[in-house]
Amino acid sequence: MAWRTKQANADIDVLARKATSSGAHAEEMALARRGARLRREEIRRRDEALRSAEQSTASANQRIQELESDLAKESRARELAEREASVASDHLRDLRVEVARLRDELATYAPKAMRPN
């Protein structure tokens, strides 16, 4: 080959070594870049998974707060309904006592009113 380019074998050996070295270096760089790209992609995937988990957590926390608020409202409404039922029951009992008293009073005075004078 040296006879075609009219260069000395030593010069061709140096050029061949440089070319081989450059090729090896290029391959090393390509592997390093590929590794860096894969690491960046993995970091991006982890970051996205973390963001998604944070959004899910925030959504779940918001739903928990809504449910706790709804539960507090329902508990308060139940307490008010129980209180109103108790007041109504007490009022009904008082009215029944009053009806019984009036019935007794009527029973006492009705026979006197029905007697002929």
C-alpha cells in the first residue's frame, strides 16, 4: 500500500494507529454519550413518577379533607336532628300530660255539670 501513496511504511503505520485510536476514542465517546442519555432518561422517568405520585397524594389528601368535612357536616346535622327529636318528644310528653290533666279535670267537672239543678 505504501507504494500506491508513495509514503514510507512508518508514516502509514502512524496514520493507521491514529485512525484506529480516533475510531476507538469515537466509540468510547459514543458509549459515554449513550450512558449519559440513558441516565438522563432514567432521571426523567423517576422525576415524572415522583410528580405523578405527588399529584396523586395531593388529590387523595384533598379528597380526604372533603370527606372529613362532609362527615363533620353529617355529624352536626345528625346531632341537630337528635336534639330536635328530643325536644319534640319532650313537648309531646308535656302535651300528653296536659291532655291527661284536662281529661281528669273534665271527668271531675262533667258529672257536676250534667246534674240537674
